[in-house]
Amino acid sequence: MNIVILTGNLGGDPESAFTNEGTQIVNFSLAFRSGKDKTSWVQVKCFNKVAEIAEKYLHKGAKIAISGA
């Protein structure tokens, strides 16, 4: 199994949506340095309680760290 930990800045405010079943989903982009002069972007998707927290506390430019498997 691979595990990734990224630190960087949000590229924009999180965007929230709900499924037909009522599950909250929040999407945002994370920018991070992947080389000396290169910036890479990752699209992040959060669900349920993590989505609620992301929507409430994150904003464009915020410095965050995320981990995933």
C-alpha cells in the first residue's frame, strides 16, 4: 500500500455538493512544490464529517497538510 502526505496551499475556496442520499462532498485544489521551480496541483475530494470541517475552516491560500492511502 502507498501512503502520500502533501503540504501546500489551497488554490481556491472549497466547493461543496451533496449526493442524492445527502452525503456532503467538498472539492478543492492543492498546490505544492514538486521541484525547484515546479508547482504541481492535486484535486482533493472529502466526504461526510471531513467535508463539513473543510468547508467551514478552509479558504483560498490556506496552508494545509493532507494524507491519504
